[in-house]
Amino acid sequence: MEQVNINLIKAYIAQMESAVKISKVLLDHNNDSDELSGDDIICGLVYRLMTPLTEREMSESLREADEIFNKDYSSDEEEYDSIEEKYEKPEISRKIKTNNCNCDICSKVRVCLLNFKNYEPNDELAQRFKDSIAETCEIHKIYI
């Protein structure tokens, strides 16, 4: 059973790694910002939830997840603790921001955002993934 849990964790890490890559694409295609935002991350997560990985993306993401899973992070703790947090929780709600790029990925992100509310995940893990996105948006007063 332990190997099943490890594989599940690696699959989750692979999803997150792939979502961050999509977020970086969104940033690269955004002419209005040069800093990765929470909106970029949320958009990447929504895209990855609703758009299946290709075989190539899956292999690459699982390889990277394996590297992340097996890396020794003990020396990184001090460095991480010294990073200044810039985020302030908003007091009013707002709509998630996207870029205006019309490439395949950026366009697909906007379609995914439009369909997110009515999206029906096909398994329990995907449902938890969707619920965590929705809960995070609710906490931070972002609506999709």
C-alpha cells in the first residue's frame, strides 16, 4: 500500500509541475507583467485540471516529479524562510485576470475558466483538485 501512496503523491506533484509550466507560459505571453502572479498559478491549475496531459507531457512531468520527490530539501529551509512575502489578502472580490494572447494555450485557458464552474471531474482526485482551486479562490476573493 505504501507504493500506491508514493505513486499517488508523484502523480500529484507531476500535475502541479505541469500546471506551473502552463503558468509560466501565461506569464511569458503577458505584455502587462513580468512577475508570476497568483492568477497565473490559478489559471495554470484550472488548465491542467481540465486539459489532460499528452503522453510526452506525462512522461516529462513524472520524471520531474520523481526528481522533486527524491530531492533533499533540508538545506533549502533557511533560504525559503528568508523570502519576503508580498501578498496581501484583498478586501473586495475580483475576477481572475488573464492575458490577451491568442495562442493555443492562452486561448484554451480562457475557455477552461469559462467552463470551470460546470466542469465535472471524472475521478475523486480530480474532484479534490477542483475543490481546492475553488476554495482557494473563495478565500482570496477571486471569482472565475
